[in-house]
Amino acid sequence: MTYFGTHFGTHFGTHFGILCLKATGHLNTMFPLGHELQQREHRVTIFSAIEAQSKIEAAGFDFCDIYFLSNGTSQQRQTQAQQAGIFTNVSNIRNTLKKFAQQAEIRLQTTPDVIRERGVEALIVDLSVFEGGTIADYLNLPFVTMCCLLPFY
């Protein structure tokens, strides 16, 4: 079982992993928590999509792409029609749910091994990464879920 405060090279704090969507609102919600953990001498790695890498690294965090396939290619690509948002409302909802399911399937296949290889000791999971708790449970890691969106009333 993993315990907090293990020694990784010259690092004496806990290695926290943050599972987060690439969207700005999600990242900007996680960054202050990550910075606070760093100030307390913990290591923080953010696991997200390659499109967020430059923003994550510019904010001072380690980054890891969790959308790669076994052949090393990234799975985070949209068609021009999806990017332009030209679907009807019902079709858009259907496609969004399908996309979330596809992303969850990829994360369930790739993320546990990557987290284990990185030596992460605890996870902070974006509420929109629906399978994040399952990944933490599978790895026997403590985790908290953080809400990065406004409630709808």
C-alpha cells in the first residue's frame, strides 16, 4: 500500500496526480489547488489532453497525456464539423455523450498504467472525469473529487 511522504529523488512530499479535462475552466479551477500543494513541497502532475500541455507546463506543473493509443498516437481529434458546432441540439447532445464515453474508454485503458509508472500517491479528480474514482479505486489510491463547473438550476 502506498503511503504519503515517500522519497522520490530529492522530493520529500506526496506526489499528487490531477485528472482534469483540457478546458480552460477546468484547468483554472485546479491550478490554485495544485500551486498550494507545490508551496507545501508536494509534487503535482496533471493528467490531461495534449492540447493542454503548454498551458499546464506554463503554470509550473508536470504534464502527462492520457489520451494516447497503444501505438503512441493521440486520440484527441475532432472533425471540422464538430469543432464548428454545427450539429442540431439533440444531435449535439448525443455526440457529446458519445465523445465522453469514448474518452472514458481511452482513459480507463491508458491512465492506470501511466499513473502507476509516474509514482502518483493520491489523486484529485475533476468531476467531469466520470471514471476517475474507478481509476483511483483500481490503483488503491486515495482520491478526492473536485467540482469544476457551475451548478445548473
